[in-house]
Amino acid sequence: MDIILVPLIKVMMLLVSSFRWALVIYAILSWLISFNLLNTRNILVYRINDLLFRLIEPLLSPLRSILPNLGGLDLSFFTLFLIVVFMENMLLRIATRLLMAL
């Protein structure tokens, strides 16, 4: 059983960690674009922004419908980031307990 679970948890931790970094990059990129430090006419900026938008926005839109509207403050991104950090910590605890049982 450990032969399957350990690599599976490692892959899941890698995916969750990569998604967390994608969230951070998406936030920084959106700030740079909104302050006109980066231009979306640049094809590289456009493609990176579009890729991150397609990955992250499907998870943000349901949260936006649940969370209250606070004007210009969007809590959905912060909530999603907290969920991802929680999942990462949960996977780390599962991996630790699994390795301690060996």
C-alpha cells in the first residue's frame, strides 16, 4: 500500500504547491498589469496571463458568488489561497503520518 500512497501524495503535494505559486504569480501579474507596468499587448505577458486566468478563474467565480460583495475588495482570491495552503498542510500531515507508520 505504501508503494502507491507515498508517490501519490508526493504528486498531489507538487500539484498543490505549484497551484499556490500560480496564485501568487497571478496576483503579482494582475497588479503589474493594472498599474500599467506590464502591457497585455506583449504576447508573452498575454499568454502567461491567459493561462493563469484559465487555471484560476474557474475556482474563483464560485467563491465570488458565495462571498459578500465588499465593493472594490475581492475576498475570493484570499479565500482560495487559504484553501490551497490548508490543503498543502493537510497533505503534509498525511505524508508525515504515513511515513511514521512505516
